[in-house]
Amino acid sequence: MFITKKITTFETYTIRQEVLRKGKPIETCYFNGDNDSSTTHFGLFENEKIIGVVSVYKTNSLLFIDEIQFQIRGMAVLENFQNKGYGEQLLKAAEKYCWEEKANLIWFNAREKAVSFYTKSGFKIVGNSFDIPDVGIHFVMYKKN
Ligand SMILES: CC(C)(COP(=O)(O)OP(=O)(O)OC[C@H]1O[C@@H](n2cnc3c(N)ncnc32)[C@H](O)[C@@H]1OP(=O)(O)O)[C@@H](O)C(=O)NCCC(=O)NCCS
């Protein structure tokens, strides 16, 4: 039995570190805006154990002209639990929240490896790939309401 619920910034750190910043200091898991009142974090739990996280920030990208934009960051599912539909579940929860908050557009920087995961949920690539040092090749992806 698994559930998705809102969590604190602090609760995101262990999963972010394990999945997104493996072997790197915990400070690399602190993201700008994490503690803003307009930021929301979601966790996916299986029997009280947190297995995945995602965060949503009210941040506009200059690539888009839409008025109300939300950015998704820190999407991560523990390796042993990947490919079981949990990531999709988390993404759906984040998306639902954004549309409820009247977002016109959701965007994020997607790792090259995760692009097809997001494409399956209807997100599209805009522009060319770019490198984020120490993390790798990324694409900007988005969905309009
Ligand atoms: C990317 C990630 C969040 C996906 O979560 P997940 O729980 O493994 O994904 P799901 O099981 O919900 O997958 C949903 C669909 O996307 C597909 N999918 C998942 N990861 C994929 C990938 N890397 N490439 C292609 N398709 C992928 C699944 O096969 C599934 O397709 P289906 O519905 O046709 O069966 C997870 O694998 C992860 O944490 N990866 C490492 C960190 C990372 O890359 N995060 C994203 C940063 S932008």
C-alpha cells in the first residue's frame, strides 16, 4: 500500500542524496527556494517508508511567456523501487497540485536519461540540450494547461 503526501524540505534530503547526488555532500541537496512559502514537496511512502520525492517551485522560466509558471525539481525514486509506476504517481501528484494552483505552464530541466519518462506523461522538449556541470546533459521540458 503506497500513498503520496506533502512533506517537509528536510524529508526530501535522504532520497535526493541517495538518488540524485550519490556520494556527494548533503549540502548539494539544498535547492534554492526549498523553504519558500510557495514551494511544496511531495513524498511517496510504502508502509511508512519514504521511497520517492518531488518538489514544486513557483518559478518562471524566461523561455516562456505564460503568467503563472511552476517548476518541478528533485524528482527521485529509490533505485530498488524504480520502474514500478511510483515516479509516474509522484509526477501526477505534482502536476495536479500545479493545475489546482492555476498554473498556465509547468516546466523543468530533465536529465537526458529521464526525458522519455516525462514524454510518457505528455511533457515536451523545448530548445537544445545543455550541460549542468557535475550532473550532466539536460533538456527543458514543459506542459501547458
Ligand atoms: C526517472 C524516475 C523518477 C522515474 O521513476 P520510476 O518510478 O522509475 O518511473 P515509473 O515506473 O513511474 O515509469 C513510468 C513510465 O516511464 C517509463 N520510464 C521510467 N524511467 C524511464 C527512463 N529512464 N527512460 C525511459 N522510460 C522510463 C517506465 O517504463 C514507465 O512506462 P510505462 O508506463 O510504459 O510502463 C526514476 O527512475 C529515478 O528516480 N531516476 C533517477 C533520478 C532521475 O533521473 N530523476 C529525474 C531527474 S530529471
